[in-house]
Amino acid sequence: MSSDSKPLQSSVGINEVVQTLRDGGLVTFPTETVYGLGADAKNPEAIKKIFSAKGRPLRHPFIVHLAAPDKFDQSQIDWVALLAPWVSDLSEDTIKLVNTFWPGPLTLVLKKDQSVLNELTGGQNTVAIRAPAHPITQELLRKFKGGIVAPSANRFGKASPTSAADVRHEFEGMLDLMVLDGGDCEVGIESTIIDLSSGDKAALLRPGARTPGEILSKTGVKVYLPGDIKSIGVDNQTSSDTPKGIW
Ligand code: AMP
Ligand code: MG
């Protein structure tokens, strides 16, 4: 960048980001996986702005991010109460997965509550949901007091950003987005997505930081390839062969 040009995106604090979300604007913020481009999950107009900012195909569904309550002992968190406003059905397997892996890089696709906006689910009767572990994301979500939809903060088809500098570069000259700088993302790849909406078998929709092998060994829940009857073994899926997301 030349010395007389200014960055289009400014670094900001959490309170400004919360206010922008409440005003129906878009913000970018760190998570432990990648940087997200966020909007209020209850504001259809704000959600529509994400499609144009990313150049993302319409009806491509988003993940809702929820706050983990600030408890010294994370094992005491009541995830069922937290999920209740968003989902219509919680199986035993779902509860095992959230109790073991949340907050963290695991997204679950569940039957949605009727109040969840079609704009964010792409008109499906399911919703993808996770509680991120990054302390800044958690503070942001707690202060916002609501769900935030947040795909990765990149244009459609580009690699997901893992630093504030990546985000600034991605939208430079196009959009004046707030960038909440939380340093480099620790995980650096997208969350694993597991579909539990059938109420029967857990299906892997996207590989990521949590592997089917780890899920099986820690919870006893088998994760299947979609449309496949064979479960994925403990050793044949590692995070090192996970592709970087391009959504
Ligand atoms: P991104 O937000 O770009 O990291 O990606 C979101 C991913 O979650 C996409 O691959 C979506 O297809 C997937 N996803 C979100 N909501 C749903 C849903 N209701 N059912 C199935 N997949 C979903
Ligand atoms: Mg993405």
C-alpha cells in the first residue's frame, strides 16, 4: 500500500461491532476457525447483505453462531436451554456432541424452530448452528445477546481468511467493513459440519477440525458419509487432509 493511501477498513472495538449488528450492518470478526462476515440472525435485510458482499449464490444456507454462557466450569453449561429457541428437536446424540465439543469448531445441522428465518436456512427446514470457542467471538456474542450468521469473510470461491490482514485485503476497495482484529485464527480451517436432522444417523457434511474418529472415540457417536451405510473409521479421516473451504 502506498504511504498516502488509507486502509478502507478500520480496526474497531467490540461495542462498535455490537452496535453495527444491532443497526442491521455487516461486521467481520475472528473465530478459532477462520474470520467470519457476520449479521444479526434475526434480521432478514442484514442477512441479504451478506449474499451481495460475498457474491454468494442465493439460498446457500448460513451457520448461526451462539454465545456460550460465561461459566468457570464449561461442563456446567446448559446447551439444551441455549439451543431451544433455534431448534425443534434434540436427539441424545446431539446432546452428547454439544456437551463434548462445544464451545468449539463443530457445527450441527438440526431441525429448525419455526421462528428461524428462511433467509438464513435457504428455505430448508434445518438450521446449522455452533458455539465458537474464541474468547473475542464469545464476548461479542454475549454482548450482542443473539445469534450471528457468519460465513467466512471472503468473496465466494476464495480461500477463507485467517487473519485481520487477510480480511482487509479481501474486501479492499469494495466494501468499508468493520474488522474486529483478534490476531491469527488458532485452528485455521472451517468447522466440521455434522447433519443430525434425520434423527437417526449422524452424517458428515464437511470435514474440518473435529474428525469422525475423534467424535467416535469421545462420544461413541458414529459419523456416516451422507448416503453411505458404512461408518468412517477412527484412522481414515484426519484434519491434515481437510481442504481449505472456498465458500
Ligand atoms: P460457511 O458459512 O460458508 O462456512 O458454510 C456454511 C456451510 O454450512 C455450507 O457448506 C452449507 O451448505 C452448510 N449449511 C448451512 N446450513 C445448512 C443446513 N440447514 N443444511 C445443510 N447444510 C447447511
Ligand atoms: Mg466459507
